[in-house]
Amino acid sequence: MKQFILPLLICLQAGQLVAQNVEYPVTKKVAVADTFHQQFVVPDEYRWLEDQSSPEVNNWVEEQNKVSRKFLAKASNQTNAFLAIDKYSYASAAHNFWKEGKYYFRYYYYNNGGTPALYYKNDLSKDPRQDNLNVLVDPAQISTKDRIVLKGYDVSKNSELLAYQFSRNGSDWAEIKVVELKSAISKKDHLKNVKFSNIAWKDNGFFYAAYPDGTGQKVFFHKIGTEQQEDKLVFERNSLTTVFNFFTSDDERFFVLTENNEKTGLKNYFIIDYQDAEPVLKPLLTNINFGLTILGSYNGKFIAETSHKANNGRLIELDPANPFNWRVVVPEFTNTLLMHTFLMKDRFITTYLTNGHPLLAVFDYSGKMLYKLDLPVATSIGGFTGSPEDEEIFYRYSSYTFPSVVYKFNIKTFERTLTDRTTVTYDLDKFEYKAVEYEAKDGTKIPMTLIHEKGLKLDGKNPTLLKAYGGFGAVSEPGFEPGIIHFIKNGGVFAFASIRGGGERGGKWASQGRGIHKQTSFDDFIAAAEYLVSSGYTTPAKLAATGGSNGGLVVAAAAIQRPDLFKAVVPVVAPLDMLRFQNFTVGALHTDEYGSVNDPEGFQSLRNFSPLHNIKADVNYPAMLIMTSGNDDRVPPLHSYKFAAKMQSRTAQKNPVLLRVEAKAGHYGATGLYSSVREEADLYAFVMQMLSEK
């Protein structure tokens, strides 16, 4: 690929582009182009916006934010979005705790402006409203300058120490510190350059992953009380496309490391058996090209989930002495996707997804089902915590329209107990959930969840918000969104389409929307919009779309390809420049999902669906609110900057195109309670305002 730059600056006149009384900032064009495969010349006149350290870019972003803040403040007032969503966000839940080791933990906001602190207690038998709850880690005590977000933790086997990760200002880069659980006193240990890592304890130390020198991820072992430079290197590959996952078994006999090459899709598995005379890291399985996740061990053998000869997943037992000799513990079930597995001492818990319904089951290690619980459509269950020896564990249960609650579950008697009731400020009985299927472009049946108030008339007049994800084989599980409550209570219909590219119907479902087949994801989403219109739920003038990350790409691509179908579109932290995505941060890890411009077929596919490169000069696209975060390390905000600039630059664009950039935030958006409510309120205010226009 060749690049050339011409010394020509083309500036747009301020005030020249006005859409619905929106006056955009001046955005210059610089004549830059790339040549792909020695024949395809692609202009890139907003490349200067890629430089996030440039004062000129930062000033441009601030001017864009001024425009969007003004517009969204008015929309929020007119739709009552902020006040309503703020009210629904304050669901009263006295002690949604989960158990790790001997202690119970929860995150909790103690002020509107800060990020959640980690609290803990050693007894749930007392009245949770009594003052027996202690702060263990307070983000505000780590830094007064940076916005600190706690990213996870792990408790040592003896429950004496807790190692926790935190990030600054939304970055994926993390640090690790250690605190004593009995005294809540911090240790001196402080590890940096941590990224995409978990924490796995072994005796008086733990394993973690870091990028110490920029050459690739490395796995280290840190002994408590020592300096980071003394940490022992456990494994490295010196590859920017390789990432590691690892854990120690509950009895700490095994250390298991998975090496995942994101470029080739191949995985290698290594173990340390600490019962060996000389415990060393050794290969277990190599060059595996199918889904295999080792979960833990039972009687010296590994329990694993696999998609090998099982599209929906199955559970196997794997002998480390003979790793290719598998025993099927739980076989694949027809039309039932294996979701999560939680191993206990003499039995284990699994969750499944079948036709939009979650299912909980308990098995013993011979594979006998001991218990089964069917749950309502579009709810989610997970977050299992507890010690393997416990008879009672905790799990979370939630939905789009009710906040997460925690149940205590006895794995011997199968009794379920709600740890505390959650109080909401609206009537849950007024909402109706539907699981439907619609026909895609190629005739495939695509599942979709619909939520609205009971008694809805199918007269085509209902404001409707369509959402999807559809990438990386991920299954999008329902979670509480107070904005949905406000939208539905104002006559709206919320729809979530489980399009291909996601994993809702197994590995084959995911592969049909991956790589050179990525257009299938967009076709499925477009078909969902057409179904909502043809079935009488809404009309294009009343239909909006939103999605985050890969879902943001989906909705942006659908809007560019079918602008006639949508009134408003909100892509959130979306990759939008698909010809350059692999050049930034973790983009090189995602060429297996999207394809690569280095490959002729991949280039053609990416050019055909890249939202930035398919904007037409003479089309008035749907109104757009392009939301991104200033410190996003996963999908850099430059994608949104360039897309917004090009959309705003055309005289044909009469519908508003706004850029909203959340400062000191990363891929998951705002972190403080107030800022999170404001972020969600802006999205729904924009959608509701646009859909209310005549």
C-alpha cells in the first residue's frame, strides 16, 4: 500500500452546513489517499483527525461536543429522559453480594460523581441494613487526579489476601495492587503495564499478564512482598497477535495456560502439575482449531467445554496423561446452547439458552442431571460465586426491565432464596416480552426479542428501537437498561435481534457472519427492520437503531446501505473506518472477524461494507448521534471523528449528525453514576426526539 499527501487544504465555511438548525464546527480536508493492491486509490481526507494528541484535533472535538451538548440538553428536557432514567436507575437493593473465599463482596457507589468502591463483609446473617459493611478498596484513595475504575479481583485460597486490578481514565491498561482482607491494609505490591489479564493465585503469589516492553503479552508470576522487576517470566511468544488466558485449579494443583493466536485462530494449551517431582510448564494440546475451554479439574482430570463435533457445545473430561482420550460428560443438546459452567466439589452447574429462554441445570460428574430450572424469555442468569466445598452458592438474575438480583442456591436441596428484594419505581406487570423469528435475506430464521407495554396496537405508529451486536461469536445476554423503561413507558417498542456473527445459535451461526461473510450480519439486521415494519409494529419514520462496538458497526452499515429504513441511528464506540481498523491498538487481533486489507478478497469485502467509505454525497441519511469515548483503547475514537466529519460535510445531509465524546472514558463508556445516567439519557433523548418529529 502506498500513501501520498498533496499540500492542499480545503476548509469548509463555518455555518455552511446547517441541518435542522445545527451548525457544525469548521472541519478541514487534507488531500490524502492510499493505494491498495497497486490499483485501488482510496481518499482519506480526514486522516488528520487520527492524531488524538493534536491540539487541533482536541479543539475540534470540544467544538463538536458543544454542538451535541446543546442539542441533547434540549432533547433531554423535552423528553424528560434524564430525570426519568435517573429515577429508574436508583433501584433499591440492600445487599447484592457475591461470595469469594470466606468473604462477601459488592461494588457500591457512595457518591454520584465517583466510580464504585469495593465493599466487603464476613457474615450475611446480620441485618444488611446494619453498619457491618466495610470499604475495602476506594478508587478515590488511589488517585485524585485520574478517574480510577476497578476492573476485577481475585482472593487467595486461604482468604487472607485480595489482588485487584484498576485502570485510569477508561484505558485498557491496568495496574494491580494487593490488600489484606482481615485488616483492609494495603500491601506494598504494585504491578504496572498489565493488559487483558486475569489474576490466578498460587500459594503466596499470583500469575498475571503484562506488556512490559511492547513486543507482546507475557505471563509472569509475582511473589507477594517483592518488586515487579523480580517477577518470574512464565511464558512469552513475542507476537502482537497472541493473547493468553490462564487459571489455577481450585486445589492449586494445576496451572493451565491457553495461548490464542488471534490471526490464525489456533490455540495451544500448557499446564504445570505441581504434584510432579519437578513442576514445569509443558504442552497439553497444540494447534487446536476448534472451541475448547478448560474450566478446572476433578479427580486429577480436566473438565472442559468444547464445540468440537458439537455446534451448541458439550462438556468433556480430559485426562492430562492422555489428552486426546476424551470422555463426554454432558452431550450436546439440540437447539440448546451451552452458556456457562460452574464447577463444585462433587457436582457442577450449567446454564443453557434455548429459544430465548435461559435454563439452569445441575449435574454430577458422571453426567447425570440432578435438577433443571426453566426461566422466562429474555432473562439472564450467571455470575456464580462460592467455594467448591460450599453447599450454597450465589448467582445473579436479571432482565432488560428489572435490575440484577442475587439468589442463594443450595446445590443439594436445590432450594433458591432471594437474598434481598429489589424495589423498582414502575409496574413490571405492564411489560410484555415476545420471542419471535423473522426471515433473513437468504431465508434463515433469525430470533428476536420484543418488549412493549401490554395492549400494544400493531398500527405502525409505535416508536421502535432496534438493537443488535452480531460479532465475535458473542452471546448478548439481557441486562437491565433503565433507558428501555423510559422508552417503553412512552409507548415505545424495544427489539433485540440475535443476528448472525453472534453466538446465540452456536459456532456455525457465528461463522456465517464473520470475515468475508460479514455482510450477512448487516443483511440480518436490515431484515429485522423490515419485519418490524411489515408486521405493523412501526414505520421507517418511527424506527431507530443502536448498537455498541461491533453492534455500532452493524447499525452504521445498515443505515448507510438502507437509509430509507431508519429515522435515527446511534452507533456507540463503533469501528467505522474498516480499511484502517487493523492499524490501531487491538485492530490487528480482529482481522479474523472482519478480514484484512492485505488480502485482496478481504479488501474488497471491507471496502464494500465500511461505513466511512460508502457515504454518498447526494443522500440525506437518517439522523445520527455518534457516541464514542476519548480514551477508548479497543476502538479508538478516530473512527467516530472521521465518520462524523464526512457525514457533516455534505450539503445533502439535512438530518442532524452529532458527535458526542465522553472524556476520561474507555470502551465501556462513562463510569461515574451521574455521568453514566447522563450518557444513557442522551442516547434515549436523541432517539425519542427524532421519532417524535412529524
